[in-house]
Amino acid sequence: MRTVVRTLVRPVLGPRVPVSAQRRWLDAVSATTPPARDVDIRAGELGGRPTEVMVPATTPTTGEVLYLHGGGFTTGSAATHRTLASHLASASGAVVHLLDYRLAPEHPFPAALDDVLAAYRELRERVDRPERTVLAGDSAGGWLALTAALRLRDEGSPLPAALALVSPWLDLSGADRRDDRTDPMLQPAWMARCAGQFAPGRDLRSPELAPLAADLAGLPPLVVQVGSEEILLDESVRLAQRARAAGVPVDLRRFDGMWHVFQVSAGSVRESTTAVAALGEAVAAHLSAR
């Protein structure tokens, strides 16, 4: 699978490939991986944005998860993350709401973050047990989840029961990023293009764009998964260190030999299925504790 990722995915996620072509290709490739069988998938809407609602066979459900897909803020959709989100619903017993937030470059910062906050607030208003809500995301979606939680904390708004972050992209500047030679998927030049399209003309180290540099005190527990072979490994490690120092409970799991958001292959690749099962178990534990 590693060879497939390096051969087929990495070249497409390059700085010279048009965003429109990347979106079409990712949607098409993702259609080859089926969703979890024991999950009902329905169309929905939160905060004025479309969602796919993953309802597990578990009755009663453990709670709600607002899931934010990755894709460098410029690509990704419900189609690309349907498999991951549905397996998370199956593993956690929670209803997973997969949000199609607005993408750059058509809709730069803060559009996506505004969508996330609006969706989160509406979700809490709709459900019977709003305290049983988890905010989750991978890669750029991890940035959105953490940044949204910081915004909610600063506003004094109700926080999610936990944050579940998969290979979160937290330092958009890339200033302290590790050598990428072992990463079979991500190219720093593509990530730099994505960051520039997401926040054009802005200082990527400014407080509003650099959650890794923020005061993390008062955040809910963090569940973080990361692959040992990805260039974002150090960002997850730094997040865990800073969160623990601030008194935030952290469950960090590093998967040896794995790459960026390998969890999208849940149901097809053993390591991916195992990782999502562990993520779901952690999410269920945090939901049930509320």
C-alpha cells in the first residue's frame, strides 16, 4: 500500500497540479473504498453546509461526532472521507456528521472555520445530550478542530467532550517541519501552496493561524493518531507535549511504518482498520463519560 500511495497519490498532490484536477481525482479514487456496512448514510445539513450523517446500527448511540475532513483546505469532501467517517461511526457507536465546509482558494480563511463553528453550535442545539459531542478531524481538518476549540474556549462557549485528531496539520508555516524523504504522500511545496491559498497575504505564524503556539489550557481531552513516516509527526508530538504541560489529558498513538491519514483505508488495510477501531473506542469512552 505504501508503494501505491507514493506512486499514485503523491504525484497528484503536487504544487503544479490544478486544484480542480486534484479534487476530481481524489473523489474518484475514494469511490473505490466502500463505507462500513453496518452504518446508514444520510444527507444532512449543519450551519448552512451539507453533511453526510453516518448512523451506526448501535442502539442507543453513544453521542455525536462532528468530523472535519482533510485535504489541505483546498481539496477533500464527504466523498473522500466517507469510508473513514463511516468506520468511525461503526467503531464508536456515535452518529458522525461529516461536514462539507467551504474550500480555498474560492473561500479563503476564515470561511472554513466559520462553517465549523456554525455547524458545531447547531449540532449542539439539535441533540438531547449536547455534552456528548466530539469534534474530530484529520490533517487540515485537525487544524480546524483545534482552532475551533480554542475559539470556543476563548468565547466561554460549551466545549466538546474531546478532540479527536488524525495526523493534524498544525503549523501552516512549515518553519520547523522535519525532513520529508520518508513521507510517501505529502510534498512540502504542495502544503505551502495550500497554506497560501487558504490564508493569502496573512502571517501564517499569527495567533489566529498558529494553534500549536496557543495557550492550550482549558481544552478538552485530546486523542491524537499519527504515522511514524509522515512529515507532520513532530507537530503531533509537540501538541501532546504542550497540551500535557497545560494540564490537558492526551492520548497520543504513533503507528510505526504508516503515513499521513492512512486511516482512510479502513476496511481494506489491516493497520487502517485497527487504527480507526482504536480511535472509535477512545471517542466512545469520552462520550460515555459525560
